[in-house]
Amino acid sequence: MTKLDHVREAWAEALDITPGEVPTEVSFFDAGGNSLLLLLLWERLNEHTTRDLKAADLFEHSTVVAQAEFLEGTDELTAAAPTSRSALLGRARQGAS
């Protein structure tokens, strides 16, 4: 699986759509994301990389293609066990309280 595929799957999970519906050249917010979902995306991408990824990196690299290229320049993405969207939302909500 390529880095682009990993990023696309993370977006699909956060946005609750299929990977095929994820636009690759549109910003996360323009694709229907919001601040909470961005944190879910950040958490999911952190599960796939050893890089110290910051949420601000996702603002700077705001499309699927840009995020995959950003992550590709530093290390290999690793396969992580699938995490349900509801589990990610629950963890994000716990962290916010």
C-alpha cells in the first residue's frame, strides 16, 4: 500500500466516506472536514508514521497528495490495525475533556 493510499484511507475514515470518494487535490475542510475531524485524521496518520507529526502540519499540507508527499519525505508509513471511526471519536472526545 502506498503512502497516498494510507492518507486516503485515513481521510475516508475521518470523513466517514469510502476511500474512492476522497478527493486528492481538495483541502480537508473543503472536503467536509472540521476541527474535530482534523484531530481524528491527525491521530490516524500518527498511527501510520514514526514521524513527530503535528496537527499544524496538516494545515500546511492540506490535501491528500500534499500530506502523502510530506510524509513520504521522511519515513515509511507503517500498517496499523484498523480503528473504527467511533473509537477515534471517543478518544478525541476524552482528550478534549
